[in-house]
Amino acid sequence: MLRGARMDGWKWRRQAVVGRFIVDFLCLEAAVVVELDGGVHAERTVYDDRRDAYLRGKGLLVLRFGNAAALQDLDRSSWRILSACRESDPSRRGRHIERRRAESGAFRP
């Protein structure tokens, strides 16, 4: 669902490097990170909390989804991600992003 800017024109990078971490998906335009967590994350809550704090310190919003839950309810997961992108703080992403999206025809108010 995040491939090819299908989600209202938002572009995503897969396995993107942010500082000392690799995130599952990153939308630079909206400053949103999507993490898909498998069962091992239940045992790594302290590490994940520190990692999320670091990413938030970089101005990123982190959305976490369990693998099974994300796949079972793809519509709900998509809605949460799209809502986060649409509601992202423009000061985090810069004015040029809105102009570029408008010029590409992907922008929908």
C-alpha cells in the first residue's frame, strides 16, 4: 500500500536510515515513520521505546503496527497512516513539499 506513491501521493522509502537506526518505512514529506512489528518486539519494549524517543527527537512521528493486525485490517492501517500524513505539521516538512505535491497533481486539500 505504500509503494508507488499510491497513498494520496505520499512517497515512502523502505528500510530507510535515520541516524543510527533503520526504519521500516519513512515518508520524509510528512515526517512519518511506519514500523511493522513481529513477535520479537514484545520482548524488546525498552529498546523500541528508546528508539522511538530518538526518532521523535528528530521530529518524526512513529506509527507502530503488529504484522498480523496490519495485514488483517489493511483498510484501518491505511487510514491511520494517511491521516497521520495529512495531519503532519508543515513546519516539520517545509513549504516546498506542498508546492511540489500541488505541481504533481497529487495534492488534494
